[in-house]
Amino acid sequence: MTQDIWRLATPQYDEFQVQLDQYPNLQPISLIDIQTRLTKAIDRFLNIKGFSRVLVVNSPDNSIYRSLLKEKVESLVDGLPVVSTESLDMEAILGQVKAENGKIISKSEGLISRAHGGYLIVSANLLLANPRHWPILKSAVLGTPIAQFNCDPKSLIEEASYNQYDVKLIIVGDRNQLGDVDFLDADIHSGLCVYSELELDIKINEDSITQYLCFVKWLCHYYALPELSSDALERLMTAGARYTEDQHYAPLCVMWHRSLLEEASLEADGGLITARHLDEAIDARNFRESYLPERALDDILDGQVYIETQGEQVGQVNGLTVVDVAGHPVSYGEPARISCVIHFGDGDIADVERKVELGGNLHAKGMMIMQAFVSSELNLDVPLPYSASVVFEQSYCEVDGDSASLAELCSLVSALSEYPINQQIAVTGAVDQFGRVQAVGGLNEKIEGFYHVCQHQGFTGEQGVILPQSNLKHLALHKTVVESIKNGEFHIWPVSHVDEVVPLVMGKPFRGEDEESVISKIAERIENFEKHVQPFGFVDRIRNWFV
């Protein structure tokens, strides 16, 4: 591990300093204009003639994004009507009439009439809320004459009037909504529509960094926000990397940026926003959202939840979890004690969480993969003469995902070899059948959760987290954690294979000719056990155990 390991724990933007310094001279570029795929789709949709009269845009179901889309279309259609609505009332779209004695006495034009000759922008929820009326709107878009709704179905109309419209429809909704729309009408993706997406992140490199900065400048101008200093831009990008969970990406979410920058503007009292103001805004937000994480930490510190951050234990390891609570705005991390005990048996490794129906399918899959790897490494000609039980201690809700499979493997081989595990180290990562350590989610929350426990129980200078090497690009840790890593109080150990993990947590090699290796120790225990197993009666076997 190099002394600069702390640099891997947070995004580094030194290579973009020239572009950051040029920020004051950049011209604003709107969110829609930096969306290459979307702008090309809009251009194709506006110019296409004939059957494809619907544009479907995968975007957050939000009036903000529909308004931006409307502004973009209006700028391209030379005065043609562009109507956007948040209404889910189909009568408001198609219009309605009122009749007496079979005669129409009044009528109300719908939004489709206002959009005649142009474009109508609606939420995907309009279709989902009115599935029986969608065929009528679909017919109108395809140019078939349709009748307006009758306000009072009990009052019949002798001669209904039909109107024909020339209108193109733009449907905006998120992926789940569009999936339901596709289920509602398979024609949507059978040539009727042009499809595109509003991309809510951008990969940061030398070519795209300027685009992102131009987007930030547009955002500040559009919403009358103060300008940002160069260090504020770096801090904003760091916060964005945590939001996207990738150091190489920045978010393009208007709502996220606006919310954070408006709060930072309060800290700056309306003046230039600096990195300090962004830090204060983020810290204030974390404080507002910290009640549940602090209660969970108190349970550990009070001894209600048993977590050790010092010493050694056989068959016990600190795993890391991410907790999601309904109604709470953010996820938070906390350590979980994973333990394994063994006894003479037929080689069965019991996943307690699964057996009591507190383990999800992905957790069960991770357990089975981990077991397959251990069995393969032992290379036995007969079944393992031990049975094992692996459990998340003091866990009272469902456990899912395979991110604990590496920690579970450590607890299993520790119990089999009787080598203790260093409790100063927490482990997260998935493992495949070849022992390779694979990426998992929620790394920032997991690491910070264990960090806070170590901080309150007392740093030893040897505490830290083992994580997959492939997860390094997802790190954007809080500045206090980064500072502790930099000062040597806390550590991160990126690994790519089980062979690297076992020496860190047990101080012994996992495999090899060395008699001290974990695999050799397990083989020795199995050999000693088999010496006491004789094809005689129970009394003889008991006697042989004491030989």
C-alpha cells in the first residue's frame, strides 16, 4: 500500500485545472443541448414525415424536464404550437361537449385543438391513468377523426361532430412508466414512435469536462444562482461523483444541482459560492439526515449491538451493510458481525438467513458460489467431514445481495482452520468460483459506517476496510474519512483475489506449500479427524478420539 492511497478514496481533478480556470469565460449550454442522442432524436422526430408521430423520452417524470423539452422544441419549429400539460384528465386533452335534447349546446376545446398543426407534450402517466381512452388519443395522433367527450352520457347527441387533427405527441416518463406503456400498447415500439433518453450523467474526460462546466454555468444563469469559484467547481464535482457513485461521472440532474447550489447560496449570503460554502451546505444536509445513523451507532456503542473493532476472534468477521429505511432520504452504512461455527457432519454449510427466510435470492447465490470455491480449493476426494453454520448476528430483517460473500468466506475458513480473524478489519466484496473479488455497491456508506464505529470506540492505527480493487472508482468518501486515511489512522485495502484477503485478516497465507497456510491447516484438521473415524462401533470410536 502506497502512502498516497488516500488519493484513491476521493476523486482527483488535477488534470482538469486548465478547464476549471477557464470557467468564467465559458458560454452556457442548456441541459438539452448537451444531450447528443436526445437532440438528434428530436431533430429526426420534427422532420420525419408519415407514420412515426410519437416521440417517447425516458426522463424523470417531472414538469421541470418537460418544460425544458418544450423550450427546446419551440426553438426549432418556427412558431408552430407546442403545448405541454401536467393534466391527467383525458377530457382536458380531447375536449368535451354538452348536449340538451340531442343537440350540442356548448363545447370546450381540448389541448389537442390548441396543439393542432404542432406538438403536444404529456406525461406517460396520462396514458396509464386513462388506458381505455388511449386508443382515442392514438387515433387522433394518427389522423383519424375523433369525437369530443360528452359531458353527460345520459343526454344523447343525435349527430356527433368529428374533428381531425394534425398533431405530433411527445410522451415523457421514467423507465418504469414507459415499461407499463409498452405493456399497454405494443405498437408504441413497433414503428409508431421515435425513442430517446434524457441522460442524467456525463462521463468526465478532457473532451466532456468543458460541456459539464458549460451546463453548470447555464444552470446558474437559468435559476439566477451565484457564480462558483474554481475550488467550488471541484467540490461540486466531488459531491457529484458520490451522487453517481463513480469518480469518472458527473450528474446532470437539474434538481440535484439546484437544491445543493441554492443551499450553498444561503451559506454564501448570495455572493460567490466557494468550496467552503458547499461543504457547509453538505454538512448541514448530513446533520438533518443523521438521526437514524446516529441511533444505530449508539446501539453499538451502548453494547446493544455487539461489534468488535479490536482483538481477534475465530470464525467471526466484521461485514458491512447498507441500510435503507422507507421514508428516510438516504441510505447509511453500518457494520454487521458475521460468524461461523462448525461441528462434525456431512459437509453441509447452512445459510441461517436463508433457512429462516431472512435471506434473499442474491444472498443465497453468493453463499453457494462461496461454498463452491472453498470446496474446490480443498480438493477433497470425499465430502468435508464438518458441517458449518453461517449467520448475520443480531440481524432482524431481510439480508440480500452478494456483497457479504467475501466476509462469509473469511469466517468459514477461519472456523475450519481455527486461525483467528483480526477484528480491526471489516470486509466487503463478492467472490466468484475462482476466488476473484468482485465489485459491490454502497461502498461509501459501508466504509463510513465502520469508520464511525472505530472513531467512537477508539482508533488503533490498524483499523480499516478491505474492498474490491474494482470498486476504487466508486469512492468519494467524506473529507474526515479521507483525512484519517491520509494520516494513517484508518486504512483501505483494495484487493482482487482471496489470496490477498486472507493474509490481511488472518496473518497467514491462504494456500501454498507452507504448513502455516490456511488450506494446509484445514487439510491437517481433516486428516486428524479421519484418524479417529474407524469402521467399528460407537464405543470404539469414542475410545479412539482419546488416542
